[in-house]
Amino acid sequence: MQKTAEPSFRQSVDLMFNRAVALMDLPAGLEEKIRVCNATYTVRFGVRLRGRVQTFTGYRSVHSEHMEPVKGGIRYAPEVNQDEVEALAALMTYKCALVEAPFGGSKGGLCIDPREWEEHELEQITRRFAYELIKRDLIHPAQNVPAPDMGTGEREMAWISDQYNRMNTADINSRACVTGKPINAGGIQGRVEATGRGVQYALREFFRHPEDMAAAGLTGSLDGKRIIVQGLGNVGYHAALFLSEEDGARITGIVERDGALHNPDGLNVRAVRDWIVRHGGVSDYPDATHSVDGAALLETECDILIPAALEGVITMENAPRIKAPLIIEAANGPVTAGADEILRARGTVIIPDMYANAGGVTVSYFEWVKNLSHIRFGRMQRRQEEARHELIVHELERLSADRGLGWELSPGFKEKYLRGADELELVRSGLDDTMRSAYQSMREVWHGRDDVEDLRTAAYLVSIGKVAASYRAKGL
Ligand code: GLU
């Protein structure tokens, strides 16, 4: 790689893939088959709005169909382009393989600034885009299942689901055509927070391993750690919120579109988010120092840096000045391949995107299963579980009374133990388990092989190995 040229997002993904695949012994040709994007559909459609026909450009890329349906979000942003969508689709393939979500990789995008349109206009645009994709089976419960991404959320997913349903009135599984829907439209508890929650679980798992912490020069626990978050959107907000409220971490910096907030004592994440909602940005937020040059805060001293916005924010230009010993990529592709090389050489530990932000697709997987099984998680077992727990508690209390032992269960224990798990608890438990086991699989490779220096290469090795095995099983 030329030292001077900053690789694009797509080149970065390919370079990182190549780095990993060079350490594998794949049959000739299979490596190429896995790397390339299978197909990208570009659509240009018109919608009559504001008295004229407005033309929009959208994409849906399918990177790998080694498993179907293929899965990945739909992004609404003005700078969406084919290369970006293809890079994101490739990351979906590796992400799903790594966390064992049984999907191939896909991604979609629409070139649009959603803030420029009214809600009813966005609905018309979304429905028309969905129509174009549905009629080509690029949205389909068995073939291609989108989800939210930057610029989209529950509302857009509900429109897409409804559009699919109108076009497939007899498909009993129609709700499984898209995930990230609101609860009342077939969604699942905990999907909105899922990616941020996954970042929290990933960090908790990292901090369970002293050897891994030592690689980053960190000790102790998450309690009191200084964290800088870039982007307080859905992912960054939830990650920062949970880490500060539940793990005792200090959010010392928040970088947003209109500058950065810094407070060494820790920012109140809820208050900052409220401020952004009310004022459209972080400027003038009272309990912090505001600086217009947001990018400079990325280079400020902290223990953990969480880029949670766009790709390509840590580059060959600013990487040498990044001080955080640990970076967790909550966004897709925030560190370019060039920056990755610089940071690796300096000993910075990077928890890679395909693992760090996999919480979203993991809970999407649970939602898809819920839609196909037509029943909410826990509905059959919850009360039965409670009844069995009650049996044990009563038996213990009876024994204690009969034998005069004077045992008393603490009220907190009793309350917690007697309550059967609801859907949200089951989702969190499934997500936690997924994040823990995927981390284990990466770290085994990271520490187990002399030729693997970093978690990203380890993640690629695990996921490419799984994709390759699945192609081989198909006889390719
Ligand atoms: N857009 C999210 C991602 O990049 C979620 C994808 C999904 O749930 O399918 O992982």
C-alpha cells in the first residue's frame, strides 16, 4: 500500500480482507469469490412532490449469498454511493458470519438528506423505493431482509413492511421481510438499543480478560474509565448511556456535527441528547467546554475512543495523534486501512466494527425468528418458569420453618428469582451470549497464532473461515 494515498472505504475493507486471507490456506479462486460483491442493483425513480417530479437514486448490494436471506440496513444520506454500499455489504457478510447470524451480507442506500423532507414526503419516497426493491425480491423474508441504518429507523421499517404486505397479501411471513420495526408492527423489544447495548457487552467482555487489557495498557474495570464518543446518534447515544449509567465509565467527550463537548468530570449523556434534540446541536450546552473543531477532541487523552458515526474518520492524517489506547468501532469502517496500520504499529488495540457493532444485526436475527414463529419470546415459558421457581422458594421456606433453621431469603433475591424472563430480558441475554462467544472466537485466534497481531485480523480469519466452510459445503 502506498503510504501517501488514503484508501477509500471500499479499498480499506478489501485491504483488511487481503491482509487476513494471506494468512489462510483457501482453495484457489475461493478467496476472490468471497471478496467480490455479487451484485448491486441501482434504481432511479421519480416521485411527484412539491409540484414536480423529483428523481432519487438508491442502491441495494448483495455481497455474499452463501446463506440466505441476505441481511443489512438501508442508509439514507446525501453522500451514499455504490462503493460505500458495497463496502458496507461486505462488512455485513463478515459481521453475520462472526456472530453466527445465519445470513449473507447486503446493504442498501438512498441518496437523500432526510432532514430536507416532511414526514409524509419521506413516506412516499420510502414506499416507492421499497416497491422497486420488493418487485425484484431485493426485499423478501427468505431472500433479502433490510433493517435500519444511518438516517432510517423504526418508522421507515414500518412503511417498508407495510408496502411489502400490500404487494404480498397472502404471504403469512410478510413481517419477516424487514427488521427494526416498531413493536406494534412486529418488532422486538430491545432492537432500538441493540447496537449500543452490543458495544457495552463487547467492552464488558474485553475487560474480563486481563491479558487483553494489558495489550492496551489498561487495568481495572470499566468503572471510572474516560471515554470519548464520536456521534450521539442511536448507536453512540445508547453505548454512552449504558456505559456511563451502568458501568461507571465517564463520558469525558462527545463529538457532534457542530463541534465537541469536553468535561473531564464526565458528561450527562441524557442531558446532552435532550439538548441536541431541542437545539439541533451541542453548541451552548452549559455543563461542558464547547469547541468548534470537533475532530480535535478525537485526539484528546482518554482511555477508550468510540467512533460511532461515519466511516473514514480516523485517517492516516490524524491517526498519529490519536492518544486513546483502546478504540472500539461502533460505526462501520471508522478507521481506514492506512490508519489501522499506523495505530497497530503504535500498539493501539482496536475492537473491530464487524464485531463491535454486531449487536444490531444480532437482535434483528431474533426479530426475524420471532416474525417467522409468530409468537413473542417467552410467551409459552414465562409463567411456567415462575411457577417452578415458586415451588423451590416455598420448599426452602418450608424446610427452614419445619427444622427451625430461621433461614430467610432476602426480599431482593426472592423478587428477582421468582420473576420469569420477559422478551427484553431474553433478547439481552441472547445478545450478551452472542457478544461473549464471538469475542472468545476472535481472541483465541489473536492469542493463539503467532502471525496474528490484532483483533481485526483475527475477526476476519474467523468470519472468512466460516463463509469458506459454507461455500465448501455447497460444493464450490
Ligand atoms: N444497519 C445495521 C448494521 O450495519 C443493522 C443491520 C441489520 O440489522 O440487518 O449492522
